Amino acid sequence: MAGREFELVDYAHTWGEHKVFFKEPGEERLRSMPASWTDVEGPDPFLTVAAGRALFRVEDLVSLAAGLRELKAKRRKANSAASVRRITP
């Protein structure tokens, strides 16, 4: 879809992200995609300021760390449950 232009029908916040709604020429079906995949929001301020010097946003790294902690805790819980042996008389 790169380089193609579509008529913007709507721009809304749905399912936790901003989306654009559009129709392809000659079709009646309404389609959508994340607004971040388009130029409707303009250039990303972080990417503009970082100018290639920062690969990750701080909030994305914090979110990743939280997810890894959660995964580690689940794995630890599963391993501790698997290591308990049944004692038979």
C-alpha cells in the first residue's frame, strides 16, 4: 500500500489505538488500519528528535521489562509446582 492514496472516511481511537478508516476507489467496503502506519498523524516526534540515535522509546522498554518480569514469575511458579513430589506412605 506504500505510495497509494485513499479517501479518509474517519479517524478514531478504537481497540486501544488510533485508526484510520478508508475506502478503496471503486469499493463500498470500509477498511481500517493503525494510523501509525500512515502519514495522517504526521512524523513521529520521537523519531524526528532521535534522528536514528535511539532505537527504542523509554516507555516501550519499561513495558518490555514488565512483561519479562511477568513471564519470569509465571515460569518460576510453574517450575516450583513441577518440582514438588508426591509423598506416598
